[in-house]
Amino acid sequence: MSDDEDQQESLGFHEMGLDDRILKAISKLGWKQPTPIQEKAIPLSLEGKDILARARTGSGKTAAFSIPVIQKILSEKQVILKLEESQLPDASQLTQYHLKCEEEDKFALIYALLKLGLIRGKTILFVADVNRCYKCHVVSQFNDGLYDYIIASDETLLMNPKDVPQDKSKKKKKRDKEYGVSRGIDFQNVSNVINFDFPKSVEAYIHRVGRTARGDNQGTALSFVSIKEMPLLQNVEQTLSITSTEEDSVFKPYQFKMEEIEGFRYRAKDAMRAVTRNAVREARLKEIKQEILTSQKLKSYFEDNPRDLQLLRHDKSLHTVKVQSHMADVPEYLVPKTLKRLRRQKSKPKSDKQQFVKGPSKGEIRYKKRKADPLKSFEFIGLGSKKKRKK
């Protein structure tokens, strides 16, 4: 049987006896044909049958359930539904902070917050574009607990085409989308959302912050706001306050003394000097190469073309940003006075079972190996030493 015959025999939305307003909404959504679960479940539900169905994720089960419900409401009584529910959880579940800072202070601020342990739990840092992302880790690994922090850019599908600069090419926008949070990605168990760059629209803010405080879980949102981003903050606050049940402001000021992290500024500057355009490009190429090597879809291709796999594996290594070891730890003199007591509580001495003797470092091992090789050390004890030992 051909595909054309299958399409002719399938039941369309317009053949289900649905209200014209529902059909208009379906057409606006771009749904041309019902999915199998929708085709079978909607007519039975309209007849008042009890239905127990099972289908894969993304198969349209929600529409199969909701369309008959809306049809029943419209057919029984002409009503207009206007829901004024807030688009984000209330303040008892979601706490929204904002912190006013200069653009150049953002990197020092995020470095200090992470290193001082002020941010706990799974966290998503949202930035404006891919180059600000630098690296966006695999979401599934983030959900499995391998990462505590992930960096993501805005979903380009939420952007208004009128707001997109005309000089950007389609290729650039498509590339940005791949590094965004589109394609139905579901971040799980997210405790915090940090807006490193404040979103350009209310919809983007709701989309970002909506990644946390899902279900009955608690969540926190912290937004860094520069002077030029203040109008964006005011627009979001004004829009959210319309449907908010809280009397106070939607945003709470994040109480943080910027003068206490002056010592972190030079460290942040050292890190940013290394993040050049070439470093970003090479890091992204490294990720693409890794994705190709681990791709299940390309597994059969590499089995048929082992030469291509060999060339890819032996390709020249990319020179990404060098890890600066001194950035790993925060010396005591950089810790703000108000946090030193908390830091001492965290750094309690380990028990006897946890303590162990530290072995030789890699440098020490290389040094001993080089000393033992006379061709590298140019040292040879010779046979005379053995004669001296016999005396």
C-alpha cells in the first residue's frame, strides 16, 4: 500500500466534527494531520468513551486529551476562557534576585560566587550568544549529575524576527540554535538559574527562569543587570507584576558587597585574556570532533570507512585554553571577612580513615626517570663504584 493511500484513509481533524475555532487554532499551530494517538483517541473521547492509551514522548498525547475537553466546553455553553495565572511560580517556590553591576564586573562576580561556594546545586548560566557560552556541556550528562554547572544561550525560536539584526547570516543563526536550549531539551532538578546576560524579552526571561522551580521543587533565579540592561529588567518586572499575587516587587535585590571581591578581579582578567576568538573556535571544533567520534548515527559509517575514523582520531590536537593551576584554589586572604567563618566550617580536618600518604607527583616521577637514564642525565656511575664497594 502506498503512502498516498495511507493518507487518504487516515482521519483528518476536519472530519472529527470539531468546532471551527478549534480547527482554526490547529491550523495556526501548523498541524496538518493528527498523529496516530490523536486519530484514534479524539473520536472515541468525543463519544464519551473511557480511554486507556499509551504512546511515546512527543506523540501528541496532550492534544489528544485536551482537544475533546475544549470541544465539550464549547458545545455545552458559549464561554470565553481568560486565564490570568502567573507564568512563573510564586515567591514561596521561586525566589528571583537581581544584582546591579557593571559589564566588566560580571566575570569577577561569577568567579567569586562559584569559588566561594555561594551557589549550590545544579545551575544553568544563561548568556546572550554562543561565543559567550564558550562551552556548552552535554545536557544528558548534566542531568545525570556529572556536572553541577552548564552554560547555555537563548533559544533562537523565541526571538522576534524584527528584533534580530539584519546583518546576521542564516548560517550564523542556525549555528547559535544548536548551542541553545531549543529542540525540546528538558533540564532536570535545576536549583538555580543565573542570567549572566539579561534576556532581551519577557518571553526569553520566562523561558530561562522556567527551567527551575519545576513541579513542587524550590528554585532561585539570579540576574546580573548592567546599566544598559536596566530597561529590560523594568519591562520584565512590570509584565510579571500584572499576574503576580505578591504585593512586593517581583525581584529582590541580591545583597552583595562588590568591594569585598576586589581581589578576584585580576584572576578574572587573567582568565579572560586566555579566552581569545581562536581559543573559542578551537574549543568548539574539539567538541564537534568529540561528538562525531561518539555519535551512534555515524557508527555504521565508520565501520564501513575505517580510514576516515583513523584520520579523525589522529588529527592534530587543538590548542585550547591552558588551565591555570593557581586559579583552582582561593587563598585565605581573598576570602571576604564575612565568609571566613563559613569557609573554616567547610574545611574541617579529615578523619584517620580519609587521610592517606601522598605519592610522588608526575614531575617527580619524570625527574627520577630522567636521572636513571644516562643518555638524558649525562651521568654514569661507572664500574669504579662497584670496585670501591668491594674494598
